[in-house]
Amino acid sequence: MMENLSLKAAESGSNAVSATSSAGAGAEAVVLVPGAVDVLPILPLRDTVLFPDTIMPLSIGRAASLQLLEQSLPQGKLLGLVLQKDKESENPTLEQLHEHGVIGRVIRMIRQDNGVVVLVRGEQRMRIKQVVQQEPFMKAEVEMLSSVMPDKNDDLAEAAVRNLRESAGRLLSLRPEVSDEVKTLFSSIDNASTLTDILAANLSIETDEKQKLLEETQVARRVALLEGHLNNQLHIADLQSKLRENVSSEFSEAQKRAYLREQLRAIQKELGEDNSGEEQVEDIRQRLEKAGLPEKARLQADRELKRLEVIPPQSPDHSVIVNYLETIAELPWNVLSDEKVDLRKAQEILDRDHYGLSKVKKRLIEYLAVRKLNPAGRGPILCFLGPPGVGKTSLGQSIAEALGRKFARISLGGLRDETEIRGHRRTYIGSMPGRLIQELKRLGTRNPVLMLDEIDKLGADFRGDPASALLEVLDPRQNQEFTDRYIDVPFDLSQIIFIATCNTLDTIPAPLRDRMEIVELSGYTEREKLSIAKNYLVKRQLSEHGLTEEQCTWSDEAVERVIEDYTREAGVRNLERQIASVTRHIAASIAKEEITQAKVTPGIVREALGPAAFVRESKLQTSAPGVVTGLAYTTAGGEVLHIEAIRFAGKGGFTLTGQLGDVMKESVRAALSLVRSRATQLGIDARTFDKNEVHVHVPAGAVPKDGPSAGIAMFTALASLFSNRPVSKDVGMTGEVTLRGLVLPIGGLKEKSIAALRAGLKTIIIPKLNEKDVPDLPEEVRQRLKIIPVETVDEVLAAALEPAAEKRHEP
């Protein structure tokens, strides 16, 4: 009952206008007299009921209806408007139409692109008697119907009409959107039949109910039916009014603030000041509400918002607070990636991306299995320990893919500033959150896989110690309330899977190392490198250089040549780089159309890469007293060391060369003391030590060397030198020695054994306490090398020394 009611009420007062005043000559033939019968075109209506004394716009789009208007309106403005039973029917028949309808007069017709809109006024009820034309549109004989008014002396009927009028008035009063003009027009309607028709047209009731009211010619019955509908409408209106009052009382303060903001905007506009700051504050407020902040963060954000509202945009603090609130709003406080742990798929991904590493893969599958059984558990922080290029970082990416989580890598190499981890305080110019918070903001999730790369290369200076800052981050029982200095509120890091990588444990502080579970990745054997190159590296480089496997194929000999002569590493990073160089050489020839395809052979490798870059340390060609093959472990994998010792006339002096570290120097001195203490047992004249100078040298003098694991090699070299018994050229050894002659365990056994195999040795001597590590050695090493575990230096000499050489003159 809004704007339409005023129009309908106003039109209801002009019913006495003659039909001839607005219709053409053809309209005069139709007489609107109750009981009269005439022929009219029938316009079917969909889900719409028109009542007498009301006006309604009708949108006409059906072809038959458009043709009806084109042919009938020039003859007369009156139409029979009837509701069709099935609103989906396009061309309804008489059986598909209701029998009762209304005669409507077309007041105005407006043509549009997609049809016609006609404004129709309801004139009188009618009933279809029979159809006289079906095509192209329906025409029918219709009988005019009149409304039966109640007896003027019927007080009960008069009371019902008054009650209806009062109920309608109450309904209008509960509708704040209805204007006073409409209420005045409504109160001026005296005719009971007109009153019921206008009410029926405007009440929110079903179409079928409206059709029943149209078909009812007894006004008293119409009043009774409408009273029931009005009571329902009044009940709903009362509830709506109460809800409006409750909402108004609850949000009065918010409305007040909104009103004051609007006033402030208006004042700023009049003063010519920019009010974009208000819009920015409102935008930040909405983003904070959507972020789902925890209680502490929400209180902090509210405090900063209040400050932002009173600080002018020109103030330096304004941009600082805006940046802070935007960071808070963009953090994933409650956003978690869906985690689906499929162990079979995880195994497939690990096997697809990495060759070998069976022990490491087994540990990772166990880790994922625990995550599957206990998703909320606090798992250990894994740290991948191994030489460069063995696949530590890519293992982290494979774990993220297997879990369906997002992945990010944070490089810690050379990091010296503690604020990179904990963030800057907002009091500083250019302050920002730490790297962890920045990555979480970028990823948009609270449970990614974060790779802390090169954790062993953290530094420390006057700006703090980043390793100490990581103690809280990598503690599963503390990091659920990690506080970045910039955001200054706790943030939960417990759902993040942290994976660290390092090349050595020596430079990692003990408290930080204690928080991580070390997973060792050893270097690859030459056979493993060959398989990796054939199955992974060559295919990847062919794809990156735009070549197919038909255009460029690699022989096993060519790959082996690259491995042996052009790389010296435990991993495969430089191997892939050299394969890329050869592939570029082939690609250039194919692009120049010099060749169409090529098979890479050792000759092509030499042509592309030039002379061999490395000469592998091989076993000794001949046996000589004082020369021993030792085994060493470096960050690039295992290496062999040819330890050389000579003596010459002197006064018992001792010289060490080869860039030996302090620990290795002490090992040499301990070895010499042990040899002197066992001189008689070894058949050495004790006076020889006082008459000779001793010089111990470890070749590759430009390379620093350190560590205690060359102890038995130093002892054997000195024992061989003074006893004049050469060491077997096929034997390599590693182990720390004590002054009691015991052999202590060492690390890096796999890398050292691989180096021995690569150098062509046939036997290696290892400490007895390292015998437990032998099953973890590659099968190729166990098959081709004879491994001798020893407990004392006597066993070392028995296994390594050959019979005495020809006696030479003692100086």
C-alpha cells in the first residue's frame, strides 16, 4: 500500500466518466450494465489479478497478446482480463482460464524494444460465457456482473465494514513508508465494494486468494474474507514494528556515530578538505572485522583505529598506523589450508622427485604418518643435514605438495640482524614485520611448509643474534604465542611445518640444534649420479633448451665423463650445470641447421667443456715408506688425502705443512708421540728420533684441512717411515687415535667410503665403533670394498703395512 494506492484511490473517484470520453467509436457499443452480454477480446494474465476501481501496468510480450492489442485497440479500449490457471502456458485455451475476470479499460500504451506496456483500469467484474474466436487471439461472450451490497439496515454488516476500515487504517499506520496523502485518500473511500477491491489489490496475499475475492460478488462475504487476511497482515506488521524498535535501540549509538561522521564529511566538503581519510578508516575497519582477529589482537586494533580517527591524514603517525592496521588485517589469523595426507601419494611424489635417499624418505613418510594420525600434534622440527646439491630444499617442496600445503623458503644465509626474525618496533622509520610474518601474510595461510634454508650460516653482530631469536620460533611448545615486535600481539605459529637445512652442525648453537631432529643426507655415488642424470637432469635440460629426446641423446659414457672429469661434488648441482653447457652446445648446432640430431659422446663432452677441470685423487701408484692414503670428509663430499712424511738428518725437529688446522696438528703430534712410545715394539732405534728432522705434508696445500679423523693415517705414515715398511697402495684409512693406541669413531663414513671407491682403493680401515654404520653404506661400496674394522693401532699396522723395504743407511 504505497504509491499505487494513491493512484488507485484517486482513479476510484472518477468512475463516473463516460466510456465515450476516452474510447474510440467502437467502445460505445459496449455497455457496462450488470447482466448485459457482449463480445470482448480476452487478454490472459500470468500470476496477476486486476480488480475494479484499480489501475495496473501490464507488460505484454506474447505474440498473440501483441496482435490482440494491435487489432483491438483501434476499435475499442475495453478488454477482458482473465487469470490463467497455468502461468507457464503460452497460448491458453478456455479450459486453462478462470471463468471470472474483470473488464479493463486501456488508459495508455507505451511501446518498448522487447514488447509493450499498457496501463489498464479495472471497470467491472465479468464472467466468460463462451468463446467465439480462438485464433489469432481469443474473443468471447462475457456477462457483466455486479457487486451485491449489504442491506443498509444490516447493522452487523455495517459494523464489519467499519471494522475492516479500522484494521486497514492500523495497517497503514504500521507502515512508515506509506505517505500521509495515501492515508487521507484511503479514508475518503465511502463505497464498501470499492474499499474491498482496493484492499484486495494491495494486500500481500496469494494469487489464488485474490482470484477468490474477485469471483465473490457478495460484498459482505468479501469483507469477512478480507478481515481474516488483514488480521494476518497486522500480526506481521506488529512484529516488524517491534523488530525495528529493537534494532533502533540497539544501534542508536552506531547510528549516532554514523550521523556525526556524515556531518564531519559535510563540514570537510564545505571547507574544501579531503575526506578520503574517513573512507580509508572505514575500509580498514571492515577488513579488520572480516579478518577474525583473536581477542588480544582485536583490542589492539580497536585502540589503533580510535587513534587513527582523530589523527589528521597529514600527520606522520597517520601512515604508520594505517600500515600497521593493514598488516594486521592481511594476516591469516584463522585461514588454514586443507590438509590431506595420502601416504601412497606422498611416497610417489618423493620417488618422482628424488633418486635414492631411501632412509630419508622412510623418515619423512613416518613423519607424515604421524601427522595423519594426530593432525593437532606438535611434530618435531626437521633439519636436513648434508652437502650442497643433494636435494635438501626440494625435499621440503615435495613434503608441501604431498600435504597440499603452500610452500615458502626463507634464506637465512648471512643473516645477522635479529629484527629479520622478530621484526622492528613501530617507533622506527621504515619499520616492518619479521620475515616469518611477511611470508605468512604473502601466503595467506597459517599452516604452510616453511623452509629455513642454510640455518648453519646465521651470523651475529651488534644488531643481535638471529639464532637466539629462532629459539622461540622452533620450539613447538612456545611458538603458539610468538610475538613479532611490529604487530606486538601474539601470533600462533604452531600449525606451521618448519624444515631447516644445513651443511654442517658445527656452527649451529647447541640450544638451537637441540630443538631440531637431524636427518642426514649423504652424497651420491657415481652410479647414483649416473642414474639421476639419465632419469632427471638430462630430460630437464633438454626441455629447458627446447630439444626433444630424438634430437639429442646421451650415452652413459658421456655422462660418466662429465661426472669424473668436470665435477667434484657430493650432490648433482654442478653436474646439471655441466650437462646444461653440453646441451647448449648441441642446441646451437641444431639452431644453426648444422645438424638435425646428435648423440652426446665423451668426445662431444670434451669439445663442449674443454679440458678436464679436475684430476681425481687416485690411489698411490707405488708403495713407499711414509706415504699413506687417508680419507677425509668435506662439505663437498668425501676426498682422499695422500699424507706424506719424510725424515732427514737434524736435531729432532718437526715440521707440518699443507694448511693443517689446530686439531689436525695435534693429531700429528699425538701420532708421533705414540710412535716413539712404541719404538721398540716397531723395531725402531730410539736414537733415530733425536738424529732426524721429520716433515709431514698433506698435498693440496691451498685447501685448509682440519679434524681428528686422520689420526691413524698420521700414525701409520710415521710408523711406516721409521720402520721402513711401505703402506699398501690399495688401502685407505680413517679414524681418531689416542695416546693409548685406541681407534675412536669418526663421522662421514659414507662419503669417505665413496671417495675410496672413486679413487680405486680396494680396502678401507675404519674404527670398530663405526661398524654399525656399514649397513647404511651404498650396496656398491659394500660389494667392491673390503672393510676392516679395527680397535687398536696394532690392528691398523697389521692390515696396512707391507714387509720391510730394503734397509737403507741410517743417518
